[in-house]
Amino acid sequence: MTPTKILIYGASGRMGRALLRLATGDDRFRVVAAVIGRTLPPLDDLGIPVFGPQQLDETPAFDVAIDFSQPDGFDAILEHCLARGAALVSGTTGLSDAQRHRLAAAAKKIPVLWAANFSIGVVVLEDLLRRASAALQAWDVDIVETHHTGKKDAPSGTALALGQAVQQGGGKAPHYASLRAGDVIGEHTVQITGIGERLELTHRASNRDIFARGALEASSRLAGSAAGEYRLAELIFR
């Protein structure tokens, strides 16, 4: 089987480093470029070509780019994928409405996938929330999310996606609470409260590898697909 050629954008971040480590140990993938915003010496040991954000035009051909960067770097990788006719998998949160519109427009030309969370457990949680909300439409909904102190956007993209799943099921618009503490990777609790009873659904991430594995799995399935805007669930469970 020919390996999927991937470009990792935001390779110097926590998720980028996890992607590099897991992808280089998986025969399904060949990392052809790592785009970083700062020097990351350990990359030299992996034999992967390293590029700065201003050097995108110099990157070799790739099948799919995996983006875990910041909103201010998102437009550049989206345009680069369009120019190369390559797929884009993005987990960058905090995108503006204008950026989401550009992503939707790009999906008419290339396959794209944006997800707030690449955990398989979160995909299942969203499905459970749609079903629970359909049965409990009059109940109040609160979503509490906790992340490490370095996370900038609040509520988290995952919390907003869970809230969207609630409303897709017919539930009330949720209230959100965001906590930033220590080195917590990610915890999300959805509380659905009626008179005299309460339902709680919680997902806890114990390491970032779960997100990297989900993104890599999605990338292997998205590469070579027809243009369109894909959801993680349809790629993972198809």
C-alpha cells in the first residue's frame, strides 16, 4: 500500500509533536513536511523537512495537510491546500465566521474536515446527546469544560460542538462554563437537568495521543476522497 503523504502544520505545538511521533511510526503515512512557527531541534532526528510559515510554497507534494495551529495561521494552510489540490484536516479552534465560510467554499474544490475534537469517544458522545436531547427537550442543559491554562479559546471548540449536538436533537440552548487549570488535557461534562432528576455525560481525555490518532485515521480516509465538507463520524464509522 502506498503511504499517504502528509504535511503537518503547527508541528511545534503539543498536537503537532504527537502527530509527528505517531505518524513516523505508522507505515500508512509518510510525513513529507513539518511546518513550524519556532525552532524545534528534535525534528532533525526524524529526518523530516522543516519549513517556516512563510515557506509553504517550498513544501513538496502532499496528499493531505493536518492543521493544529492558531486561527491567525489557518487561512494560509487552507489556501495552500487549495493551490495544491490537497485535502485538509483541521483541528484549529477559535475560527471566525469568515474563516468557516472560506472553509465551506473550499470544500467545493477539495475534501476538507474540521473537527473541534478528534476523539472517537467524543464522536459517540455527540450521538448520545442528540438522542438524549430529543427525549428531554424541556430539560435545562449545562456544559462544563476544563482545559490546561495555556488554552486560549473559551468555551472550547468541543464544548460548542457538544452544544450544537444538543440543539440538533431539539434540546434547549446550553449554558457554558469554562475552567483553565494546571495541565488538564480536556474534560467535558454535559448536565441535563429536569425536575427531581439529572443526567450527566462526561468525557475525559488522559493524553493527547487520542486526538492525534483520530486525526491520522481521518487523514488516511480523507486523502483521495471527492471534494466536500466531511464530518469525523462519517469518516471513522463508514
